[in-house]
Amino acid sequence: MSLEMALLVAHAPSMCHEENVPVFQQSLVAGLKKMRDRIVEAGTEVVVIISTHFAAPFHHCVDVTPHHKGILTAFEALDLISDVPYEYPGDEELGKQLAAAGKRIGVPVLEVNDTTYVWDYGTVVPLRYLVPNEDIAVVSLSVCLSAPLEETYRWGTAIGQTLREGGKKTVFVSSGALSHNLVRGRENMPSRSEQAMDSQFIGYLKNGQYADAREMLNQYSRIAGVESGGRHLAALLGVVEPTQKAEVWGQGQSSASWNAIISFAS
Ligand SMILES: [Fe+2]
């Protein structure tokens, strides 16, 4: 198998610089560091990461750029993420394979090969922990805001199949929050109703009830304001197969959103 693991990860802006991480997000950072070790132990050659902040209106973008280099200042969090450099190898070949797989199943995929494109913070922040040495290739994927969850799920299945059938050791990463009706005050928890839904959704994942999680996502994503309408979770559920068991490595709030680090591995 060449898909070694899938991950759900968090990217709260206060996590960008480790010295700024508040106490209630420390378990998220600890979880990311555990996953960093897993990525290395698996001999991972490529990380494929979909981010809720790479939000394309009409296309499922695949960043096939052979070399990613930029300096990120995030318009969503100018106080926390400014002048952050990154540089990772890309994988044009795998990116093109993913794009072709999407086109085969009829989803609108856009290949991006553009050295002027600067990554979003949903991509950069988790990679600073998962691949801190910037020595593993990365293919960056967008969510598509005009795509229903069902289309995004089908795109996820095409991604998963491509990674499993490929010759490279890969890890798929879904970067985004669970409930996400934001309020001011980073320490605030989601409402009790949102906490109940987050807990039920994570419970389905922990029990391997992925079909139930997928069914729940349709309403949960709207009621709890799940980030990007739950598209990053739909893609993740498309990638994951029943043989991959979920383990939770960290959870925490950020401005009334809920965030988790969850691995899916055989
Ligand atoms: Fe976010």
C-alpha cells in the first residue's frame, strides 16, 4: 500500500509559531509532533494536503508546481501570521496523476503550476509541524466552494485510489476545523450543542463508522458551521477506507471552533 496514513489536522493561527501556542491548544501541537514522527517512520515521500483556506470558488485545484517557495502573510490573521517563509519540494508527476483522476470521474479540476502562488495558512501551519525540515514533497489541494459534499467525497475517493495505486509512499492530510461558528476570544469553547455534534462525529470516526459520519456531515456541517462547509471532511472520508482505523491524538478550541488531530492507518 502506498497510502501510508490519512490525517485530520488543525491550523489555528495561534499555532503558527510554537512560542505563541496557548495552553488549550498544546495537545494539538503534541499530536502534530507525534504525526511528524509517524510520517518519518513510514518513509513518506509525498504529503498531499487539502486546506479549507485554499478555497477556490469553481475548481478543485491541484498545485503541481515542482518547487514551492514563498513568504506567507495571512490576511485572516495578520497579527499572528506575518512574513513566514516556507520552501518545500513539489511533485509534479503525482499532482498530474491526481488531476487526471479527478477529470476521469468528471469533477472540475484545475492544475496549478505557478511559482507566484503563495500558500494559505491552512497549508503552511500544519506543515511547519508535520514536515519541519521541509524535506518531503508536497502537493497542495484546494477545496471547491461550489462543489456539494457528494462531489467532494467522490473527488476524495479518486484521490485515495490514485495514492493507493501509485508507487510512492504518501500521506493524505485534511487541514480544517470541526464546528466553526467563530466568536471573538480564542479561549472560547463551541456551544454545548456544537460540542455534542463534534463528539458524535468524532465518535463515529473512532468506531470506524465512516458511512455514518458521512451521513451526519450533511446536517452537522450546516448546523455547526463546520469549516469550508465540511468539504475537507468529505474529501477525507472519500480517501479513508474501512481498514484504516482512527486514533485521536489531540483536541482543542480556537475562538469557539473545535479542532482535532486524528490519524487513519491500517
Ligand atoms: Fe481555518
